[in-house]
Amino acid sequence: MSTLLKDVYSTQFFDRFTDVLSRVLPTFEKGEFLDLIFTDELGKKELKERMRHTTQVLHHFLPNHFPAAVQLILQTIRQLQDDRFPVQHIEFLFFPDYVEQYGLDDLETSVEAMEKITQFISCEFAVRPFLLRYPVQMMAQMLAWSTHEHPSVRRFASEGSRLRLPWAMALPFLKRDPSPLLPILENLKADPSEFVRRSVANNLNDISKDHPNLVLELLAKWKGCCPETDWVVKHGCRTLLKQGHTEVLRYFGFEGDAPLALTNFKVLTPQVPMGKDLHFSFVLKNIASEPQKVRLEYGVYYQKANQSLARKVFKISERVYPPQEEITVARRQSFKPITTRKFYPGAHRVSLIVNGQEKNIADFIVVP
């Protein structure tokens, strides 16, 4: 069985889905639908291309009148739920995509559709063109959704408006000025749903990359609000923490000049064959007479295609060290091929980072 995400659009899926459509659309022709789906080009398409292809085929069978088409989509979703249709949900991204493709000129109908569809499959991608075309109306709507009774709609208010939502259309007006997001995050910062709070943290982290001072203002405002908000703030500041932002580190109790000793730093694999692991170790000791709160990280300076180096930071631990406690830390970092990073042979570096401050750096080589 294939493990590729794009293969959720399988023969079995479309066979079951068209059975549902047959009960919703009286004049539906299942054979014609499947013929249009399974073209010679389908196998060459990636996930989003297959989604868009399905959207276009579905449009062939729905009314051209957008509000009428939306009602049939909602009826189909209700039928899928009544049938307890086995889903991963991602395969139904063509429902939000339908609204994005064919509803941009009908704001009122599209808003009503997204509010209902997002309770079945998130409309976080589909809402982006609407935010760009109708920024004032849509930001007011996102704020209203942030108080909705359904957690998926409340999450949609945050996730759909994120500045750096992965694989999504950019929102330059919010990147320039994210202040319209703040009332939304304020409403959701202590939401009863962890699903929603995690989106708020991700939204906050996105903002921090362009507007760290704005996030610092929120830290001061939200400090001590409740344990749930404390988690949101901490997770939302993860990029600033990895960047060693002094004020953020101090906010969480990490002092850069804490009396700590790093010794015996060793790169145990000075040459790392491509596909194998870097191994290194070191000793950390709290040399003070008082407990010390320590955030321990390491950075890998990866060689890029142009032979320059770019650092990526990885967290090791975060805890309080009693006076005179000494520990030996051993870590490894894989250089096995992955889809999110291309590795290049040549000179690399690894560093140790304590409370945001880089303390030791050592060289190693990745060999073919």
C-alpha cells in the first residue's frame, strides 16, 4: 500500500465517494465522473494538483449557480457524516477549494459556506484569497468566528489568518501590520480546546518572526493569565528562544551569564558519511551555590549549495540544575536524506548553546 499523501485520492476513495454523490445528485453519472477523474495525467499530479483536478471535475456535475452548488456540497457532507464515511479528511480539501475557485465573487454565500465546511474539513487555505480581496470585511468575520461555539470554527479564525501558514497564499497586509490579528488571539489565548490554543501559539510564532516587539508586549499583557495561556506564550516564542532573544529568554527565567561550565566538548565523528549520524558529547556543570535554570541547545551549521553555512538550532533540554550538578550529554544528528532538507558534502560545524548564548563550536566534514 502506498504511503504517499497524494494517494489518498485512490480508486477505492472515488468509488465510495461517487456512491455518496449518487444519492445526493439525482442525475449524477458515476461512470462519467470516474472517467473524468482517472485521466492519463492523474498519476503525474501531486497532492494539490489532484485536489484541484477533483474540484474541477466536481464542478462539471454541480449547478453553475454558486449558492445552489454550495447547498449540494453541504448536503453531501451531511450524507458523508451520516454514512460514517471512513476519511482522513485531507482528501476532502476539494470542498474548501471549490469555494475558493468558484465563490470569490459571492462573499456572503462563501462566508456561510466556509463556516459550515470548516467544521468538516478546514478552510484555512481557501479563505486566503477572500482575506486579500475583502480585508476589512473578512478580518471582521474572522474576529466574529473567534467566539463561535464550534472549536473548528474558532481555530479557523486563527489558522486561516496566520502570517506564515505553510503551503498557503501569503497575506502581505497582515505581515506589514499584524495588529488586526491581536483581538482574535486575545479571544482565543485561553480557549478550552488545545486544538485551538495550538493554532494561537503558531500564529504568535509567525508574528514573532517579523514583529518581535509586538510579541513582547503580549508577553507582558498575558503573563500569569492561566496555565493554558502560559503554554501558548511559551510555544509561540519558540523561534525567539532559538534565536537567543535576550528579553524573551529573561522573561522565561534564562540568564545568559549564569555560572555554568561547559567542558570536554568532543565531536566523536569528525567525518560523517552521507546518510549516517554526527555524534558529539560534552559535560555541563552548575558551578554556582544556587540552582540555575538552563535551556540547553545545539546548532548545526549546514553547508548550502553555494558552500555558505546556515545554522539550525535543536533543543536538548530545559530544566533547573541544583548547585554543583554535573551531567554528561551525548547527542547525534542524522544526515539521512529527508524531503525537507538537502544535504551537501563538505565542511560543517556544530555548536553548543546555553541560555541562548553560543559557547563552543567544532568542525566536522560530511563526506559522500
